[in-house]
Amino acid sequence: MARHPVHKDAFSEVYREHHGWLFHWLWRKLGCRSGAADLTQDTFVRVLSADTAADLREPRAYLSRVASNLLANHWRHVALEREYLAALAAQPELLAPSPEEQATMMDTLRRLDDMLRGLSDKARQVFLLSQLEGMPYAAIASQMSISERMVKKYMAQAMFQCALMADAP
């Protein structure tokens, strides 16, 4: 489908007509006004940056799809943070990182989670088996029924994304 730029007047009209509805829809899902306000704003930013007018013919359907994706990311990040904090609470106090270190680690975990979500299923699985399980490429190839060459290709994709993540501000 051809991409057509969103006309600013059309976007402004969609914003005016649907902002309140989207905010209340997200508020019901989240139960938090400030979180709903943030996700509402993020949804409109995403729509504007998508730069496509084709989906604005059915604005509520498009907005709810974009917002649902952002909401899923939000809940995934909440779960990730909860798991991190539970693991942190299990640490002896002397090993517990400072609040600044905790914030840095949480940000890194979120960015890593987003990076992994951007990989294909096979590339993500290869990366996790290699880096978390410590499996050699031959064992990964055997387990996944792919060639070692494909394992190397998937690892190269994952490592490239890691490098991009490391270079990002």
C-alpha cells in the first residue's frame, strides 16, 4: 500500500475528535490517569510519526490498534521491572546496587527487551541460547534444526542490534 503523508489539518481534526475517547479508553485499561495521559500522547506521536493517511479513514480502529501495542509494551515493561525488583530484593543488602545503578539497569533491561522484540523469533532464540544458556553454535544448530551458518547469521543480526542499542543515547 502506498504511503501518503498525514495532512496536519486532518491529524489535528483526528486529535480533537478522538483524544478524549482514547484517553478514557486507556484510563479504563490502566486504571491510572497519568499513565493513560502518557499513552494517549504516545499514541498520537506514533500516529503522526507513522506519516500515513490511509489508516486515518477509520481513526478509532487505528488509534486503538496503536494504543493496544503501546499498552502491551507498557505491561511488558511493568512485568520486567517487577521481576527485576523481586530479584533485587532477594539479594543480600551488601550486594544491592545504589538507586542510580538500579535505574541504569532498569533502563538497560527495557532497551534490551525492546531490542529482542525487534528480532525475528529464530534470531532471538539463537541469541538467548548462546548468551544466556552458553550453548555452542553447533548445539544450537542441532536443537533448532538449522545449519551452523544460519546460527552465525542470526547471531550477527542480534549482535548488530546490540551494537545499535549500545550506541543509542
